[in-house]
Amino acid sequence: MKYFFLDTCIYVACSLINKEGAHPDLLVALFENLKRNDAKLLLPDAVLHEYRRKVDIELAKLAKDIDGFAAGGKNLAAAEDKRKLNDFFEQLKGERKQAAELAREFVERLPEERGWVVGMPLTPEIVTAAVVTSLRGAKPSWRSRAVGDDSRAAERGLLEVDCLIVSTLAEWANRVRLSKDDVILFCSDNHKDFAHFDHSEERHVIDPAIQELFPCPLEFHLRLGDMLRAELGHDVSPPDRVDEMEKALGAMRRDQDAMALVDRRSTLDQERHHAEAMREQLLGAVAGLRSVRDVLTAKDEEGTEVAEEIAVLSRQLDDVEAQLARLRSEEAEVNRALHHPFGDPIWRQTYLTPEMGDSQGSLEDLPRPS
């Protein structure tokens, strides 16, 4: 199986469109192709945390650079040209901000895509392995590039994000027992720390010190577009717009909302069946006690005790009846909400079985999660 990994720099570049060949549509293309090709995206928590920090920093830096470039043009341009330049640069900043906001939500929602995204939390063992790699000065540590005195690298500390990333991926690959038949496709423009140039193949390849940590081969790509073409046969021309990201994000929101509703209805269904079983048990117990009470009329003391027990069970029965009414009401609300997405062909294809026929059929026929 193919497993795709994107370094933080790739997510940031596609979010901000601040590097050649990087734009949000590439993330969308990967999103769609993974599902069609039965592949998975590996998403370490270390990448998510670094992305949240870096995308804001890089967006502010980008806006500052645009403002600086615009200021230089004002000194050379005529009055009308200055106005046009101002409009252009403001539009450019707005487009970058919009792209960043859409991409940020897109990336934040990726861990919820349970079918094709593998989330990878940080653990003490992963942190320890990353520190050991840094201490050894092995790639991808900054110390691997230190010549002579490594005091500059030492100032950066022992907890390096790149080491955390490699340790996370390696721990998971060994734990799930990937084999030589699997491949992790590694995309990063940081070739200095993760790769070296192979002159025989005329391309960058994963460094041997990193490859030896994995039970499966790793293939290295500098750009996401190159990875899509080489591994998935998909070519995306850089449109420098966010139209496809908006569409994909809308579809992602609808799918995740719909799955949450389906999961909630499954939970309600289980709770209702449990409450109904409890109700039947209580009804049987009350009926039995009433029969006992009927034959104990001559013994007032025992009859009183039975009557008190009947009263306790009756109150419990009232509570169960109230719970059942609440569950049925919530189920009705969830079913009404589930009617709404039926106009979406993607939703129908994902959640409706061929046997269901018309979309206005019974909601009870919707598949339930196992």
C-alpha cells in the first residue's frame, strides 16, 4: 500500500501560495486521489502543531514583504499607477489570507477523515527516540550538518521537530509491521535534512540513516505536484486560486457532519434498545409483585412491604419511560437532519445503499456503523 506524508513546509506553502508550484488545489487533488487509489495520508501530531505555528508566522511575513514591495513601486509610479498598484497588492494580500484561512480549516479537519488519514500522537517513547537522534547528530538533526564546533546547533536544543517527525513515522511503521511491499512517499522541500542527491538517479533520495529506521522503502519528493504526477498519475496546473479548496472543504464539512449524525443515531438506537429492555424487565417485575400482593391481603405487614417495592419500581419505570420519550425525540431530530444532505450526489453515494431506491425512502434503511 502507498502511504503519503507531507512535511509541514508543504502544507504551509500550499496554504499561502508563497512558493513556486504550491497552491491549495494540490491539497485538494491529494485529498481526492487518496480515496480513489486506496492510499492513506500519514499525519503526525508534530506536523499539526508546527503547522499551526508556522502558517501564522509566514502569513505575517508574506504580508510584510508585499507591503515592502508595494512601497518601492510607489516611489517610481505615477499617481494613477500608484492607485492601481495599491489595489493589486491589497487584492494579493487578501487572496493569500483567504487561501490560508481555507487551507487551515482543511488541514485541521484532516484527522477527522477516519478512512484515509492516519493520525499519529506524540508519546514519551517517540520524544525519547527523537532526542537520541539529536544527540547522535544523525539525520534529520541539525547536528548532522555541523562542521567542527556544533555550538550553534546546540543552542537550538535537543527536541527537534524533524527528529520528532521521523521518530513518529518510524515507530508507527514498525508497530503496524509495514513490509517491503509497502512504501511511504515522503514530500518535503527540506532536502538538506531528510535527503541527499543521488547522481546515478539524478534526484534526491531519502538519507540512508533515516531509511534504516523503517521496515519499508521511502521515496522522496521535493514538490507535491511532482509527487501527484509520479505516484498517482494526476497533473494539476497551478491556477493560483482557491476555488477547488472551497468546494472540497464544503464537501468535507458535509461528509463529516453527516457521519456525526449517523454515529449519533447509532448511539441513540443502542440507548433506546437498552431502555426498552429495562422497561420490559420493570414491567415484568411490577406485574409479578402485584400478583404476590393480591395473595397477601390477609397479611398486612408483608402486603405493605410489597406495595412499597411496587412503588419504587413504578418510579423507576416512570424514569425509563421519560428516558425513552427523550431518546425518541432526539432520534426524530437526527432523522430530520439526515434528510437534508440527500440532494448531494456524493453524500447519496457514500451513505445510501443501492437497495434503498428513492432518496425519500425510509431512514431506517440507512446503513448503521458497526
